[in-house]
Amino acid sequence: MFPRARRLSAFLPSLSPALLAFVLAFGLAALPALAAAPTAPVARSLPAATSAAPVAPGPREAPNLTAELVAMNRWATPGATAVVALRQQIAPGWHTYWRNPGDSGGPTSLAWTLPPGVVASDIVWPLPERQSLGPLVNYGYSGEVWLPVLVEIPADAVPGRPIALRARADLFVCSDELCIPVSLDLALDLPVAEGAAPEARPHGPRLARVLADAPRPGPLEARLTRTGETLTLSVAGAPLAGAKTVWFYPFVQGALDHAAPQPAVAGPDGLSLTLTPGRRFDPAAPLEGVLATEAGAWQIRAEPGPALAGAAGGATLRPQETAATAPASAGLILQAALFALLGGLILNLMPCVFPVLAMKAAALAGGAHAPAEARRDGLAYSLGVLVSFLALAGALLALRAGGAAVGWGFQLQVPAVTAALALVMLAVGLNLSGLYHAGGGLQALGGRVRGGGAFLTGVLAVIVAAPCTAPFMAFALGAALTLPAAAALAVFAALGLGFALPFLAISLSPALMRRLPRPGPWMTTLRRVLALPMYAAALWLAWVFSRQTALAGVGLLALAALALTVALALWGRRQTSGQGQGSRPIPLAAPLVAALSALVLTGLAARIAPPETAAAELDARAWSPAAVEAALAEGRPVLVNLTADWCVTCKFNEATALETAPVKDALERTGAAYLVGDWTRRDAAIAAELERHGRSGVPLYLVYTPGRAEPELLPQLLTPAIVARALDRAASETVSGTAAQTVSGR
């Protein structure tokens, strides 16, 4: 792997200095923002944000959150019950959690410090939103949130002497990318006076509505019936008459599968829902939660028993909608698009793009002193990039909507695509070597249309770049896959714009173009040199294909490459035949038959199934959730490497970090287990794990610590020191339960 990295780096000097300098300038300009970027998505928590004591009444600031205690009325009356609330103003793209957070996260809690005789109730929880991310569903709140609490005021409270209410609020403020535990000390001095108090402004009217709409026990009867692994919740009562939509929110985390659908039907006296039990379901205990319809929400308690009569047999009901199904906030879309733009810029520096950088350098050199042609090619290349990114994004979104477990770089999980790309790279290299003439690399493939070759170069650049994931891209792509389709496509378009921007900017800048040398005989030598990275790319793709198939498939691909070479050689002879005296032209059928043979052989090669996976290096074991749990149960740290053979970034990290002596020593020193998940071919379990951590593709590196709920995520570009330090931290930390719980933040 080290020789391959050296070969790739050796090609850099042959690239256009102006192009490389421009791309490096963009990358270096983005580096200061890396510190502010979320480099460890989802299953990472920042240190808790705490407030200093003592505190004065009023709002308190925390990352992405402002919180305060507010009262519904202007004063409290002695011997009465006052209503106060924890008011949260949550930044766009962030959320907090309900009493049952769902598949991840943690509920908000209030620890009160009150004067004698003052008693505060539990939080009166408003109806939550359903927050979906991949296979997970959480229950929580976004935007402005009011969590009411009833406060009993003692009869001997003195009018004119405010009651000092103090509370410690512990909560998680999370995005789809990371989670921040927050602890805030809050204060409210509640005035005391005689007589009925008017609503306080500006919060009183809104708080009164929240309290009135909060789910309360209602005149409903509920029963839970279990049949195998299916639960039927039947509910009867007058408030359910005419219901069109319904959803059930359990109080106990894990009692139900939160992400499972809840098919529902109406009956003459109520309705029935089909539920899926979760990992913490107790068949002997009643099921408690909130039943919500478009008419309201009620707390119910369903005792085990036969289904209620009259609660089924009617029309099918739709899932009850919540605020979480509203369009994504403009702030989140803008943030994802900005990160995608930066990620696209940096993607030009990733290893898998080096072969196409060679093609772009040749194109720039060819049009260095033809400004109109350079502008046309720059725009055509950019259009090819944008169209390709949008096409890949559309295919990815469509496959995921159909239930396929795919992510970024999914096309290289298909052996036929990998084999075809290997042959395309070979064909481009043979053209650059002079075996046949096709303008400039891919130019003749689109030569009949002005800029067609540059457009196709952009298409190929995207296809080859897809296995790489640059900094900033993890957040952008993870967010895009949770956004509505139109917003997701906008994020992918921003990624494509960032990827095309360096080449486009140079082609539109006469000053930069004038710095490039004039065309001449040196370009023939340059073309021969630039053929080398194309051959290297073809060999790399052939190696990836060898990991996706059996030896017979590799042999067939080799024959296909030979047939393609013969076809292109015959085509080259045909292009020059008849020019010399006595020479005879090559029949058109000859190259066509050879090309058809290459196509058939490629198809046959792609159909051969792979052998059993060989053992991985570093004494690694195959990754699975069960393997992680088993190692943690033994008290061992765990290093997880989710990788793929077509992922150049993955292989570079393995060669320069994971398979080095410092990491091997760290694994032995800490007794850590090393688990490798291979995503070279599609694997639904690995796809789900990537989604759980907010990623759409590999690489993904996790370090688990015994006693911690979630792992530490490592950067996408590793060094031996980064991995070794993470393993040492995992081995040295002793964490006790909830005190150091980290959550995924979705």
C-alpha cells in the first residue's frame, strides 16, 4: 500500500502547477474552519455546558440553546397553584428530547431548589415531534419549546415578598451531527400578591395554550393484545369518533420499536393500532403512553388482555403528523449546502481524484491560450460535474426510498460498474498513449458537440471521486439524506459546484490561463506521462473488482481488457490506414467485434460470485454489533474500521496509520479488539451502522470504551498518533453509567 501511495504522489509534479496551486489555496483557506466543523458525527458528545452559580433571573445561554424560567401569570396567589415553564429557544437544526427520547438522546430534567412549603410537579410534557434519521426515530422538540411545571404556593406566602425558584436543568441539545450535554442553573423570582393574576406578557398566553393542549388522561379505555411478535393496541372512547390520523408515543424508552410503522384502523367505538415490541418490552406490564389524533392527545394505560370490541373493522387511518414532518429549516439546509461546497473543494485534493486531475491538467494546457475555448470547456466540465452529482444523488435517494441499504459510493459496490470503469480508465490511458486518436483524452467522445469532451471528463471525474469522502462532506451528506428530496438535491448540487469550482475559476481567468505554457511538441510528452495515472486507476479498479468476485471473474476481466485493447488498436489502425501507398483500410467490423467481445466478457465476469471473505490483517475480526458487545463485555476497548476496497481514502489510512507499528503496539498495549466491516459489496448491517452515526459512506472509524454508551468517532484522515491516543484514552478511562453517557444526538 505504501508503494501505491508513493506512485500516486509521484504524479503530482506532472500536473499543471497553476491548477494544483489553485486547489491547494482553496483547501488551505478552508482549514481554519475545520476546528469549528463537526468532525465526529452523531455519536459524539461535547463536554457539558454548565453555568456558574449563583445566577440571576433571566435567560441563560448555552451552545445552540437559550433557556429560562418564565411564569404564566404576573403573580402567584398564596395557597394557589402557579404555572411556570422551562422555555427553550433552540437553534435551527438542533433539538432537545421528550420524556421518552426514542432511539437515542436523553430527556430534559429539572432539579428544583425551593423555599419551605413550595412544591413543584413533574414536567407537563407537550406532544413531541417524531424526528427520523435513517433507521432511527427520536421524540423531541425544536424551535421554541415550553415545558410547564405546576408549583404549589403555600398559604402562608407573604404578599409583596417574591418566592425564589431555582432549578438545575439537565438536557441534551443535539443535531444530526453531534450532541452537547447542557447543565444550566436557572432562576425566577415569582411575585406574590392577593387576587386573581392576569397572564404575564409576553409569555403567558402562549404558555396557557401549551398547558391546555398538553396530553392529559381522558375518557378512554385501552387494551393491549399480543399475538406472537405483534401487539394490538385497541382504544375505545367518544373522543376518537371520526378520527382520521393517529399515533402512539410510549412512555418507556425501548418498549416499542420507535421506527416501526403503526398501521391503524377505525371502528365504531374507537380504533386499533398494530405495534412492534422493542428491546425493553415487558409483556406482563401495562403499556403507557400518549395517543394522538388530529382532535387531540390523551394519556392512556393499556392493560394486557383481549382486544376491545368495536375498536376495529373500519377505515384505515393515516399516521398522525407532527412538527417534525414540516419542511427542514432554511438554516439547516444552508449549513449543509455550505459544508458541501467546502467538501467539494477539498475533494479535489483526495487520492481518488488524482487520475482525473491529470486529465483536467491536460485539458487546461491544451486550451491555455485560447480563452474562448477554455471558457467553453470550463463551463462544460462544470455542467458535467453538476449533472453527474445530481444523477448520483437522485439514484441514491430513489434506492434508499425503495428500502435499499446504500450510501455514498454505492455504484462501486456493483461489480459490473467497477469492471466497466476499469475498462474506461484503460481506454483513456491508451488514448493518451497514442494507440488511437480521440482528440484530448475524452474529447472525441463528445467531439461532435462543442465542449462535449469536457462534459464527459466532468462525468468521469464524479464517478471516480465518489468513493472519496473529504472533510465537511460527512455532515453535508448525512444531513442531505435526512432532508426532503429537493433540499437534498440542492446540497448535492453545492457539492458538485465546489468540486468543479477550481477548474472553472482557472478557465474563466485570463490572468491564470496566460501563466500556462503555450501548446507545442511538449504536449505529446505530457500526454504520454498523464497516461500513467489512468493505467494506475485501471489497475486499482481491477483490484477492487478482484475483491468482489472470484479468480475466474478476474480472468474474464483480463480477457475483456485484452479485447478492448485489440479493438482500440484496430480502430487506431483504421484511422491511419489508407494513408500510405499500398496500404489497405481496416474493416470497421474488426474493432466492433473486438469491442463487443470485451463487453460480453465484462458482463460474464461481473456475474461470478465472490469466494468467502479472507481473514483481515492486524489479527482483525469481522465487525458486527454482537462482536462489539462481546468485546466490551470482556472489558476491552474496541477499534472499529468500516472500510471498502474501492475507497481510496480507506486504503490510504490503512497504509499510513492503521497498519503501522505505533497502532499495532497500541492495540497490544491496551488489549483492544480490532473489528473490520467490509462494505466493498452491499451490506445492510454496515449501511445501518453508517446511518446510525450520520454517515452516508465509508470510511468510518469508531473507538468504544467499556462503560460508555456510544463510541468516539475518529477523523476521516488518520495518523498513527490519532489512533494510538484514542486507544490509550479508551483503556485508561473508567466511566460510571449515566454520569458520562454519550448519545448519538439524532
